[in-house]
Amino acid sequence: MDEEGSRTLDEIFDFKELNEQLRKDAQEAKQRAEAAEKKNDELLERIRVLENKQASLETSFMERMKAELQARLLPCDVIC
């Protein structure tokens, strides 16, 4: 850098330094992308688990409702 703290033309066009910085930035971006992908996979698995629980609860609820309706209708069927 020169006296004013500005970069010189040689520093600006130092491709080796630029390439190193680009590689570093690319590596950091890759790590962030991998972390985001991992988090996404975890969230997708959590959604799958919750969907399975919901389906199970819906099935259980419907079976219970069916049993209650049959229990209420059965005496009428016998009497009628």
C-alpha cells in the first residue's frame, strides 16, 4: 500500500493474491452451502416425522369415531 493507504496498481493486479482470496471465498461459500443443505435435510426429516405422526393421529381419531358411532348405533339396530 502507498502512503495514503490506497492499494497500488501492482497490488490491485496481483492475481496470485486475488486467486487465493477467490479460493478462500469459494471454500467459505461451499461450507455455508453444505451447512445449509445439512440443515435442510434435517428439516425435511423432521417434516416427514411430523407428517407420519399426523397421519397416525388422523387414523386413530377416525377409528375411535367409527367405534363410538357403531356403539351408539348398535343398540338402535337391536331395538329397531
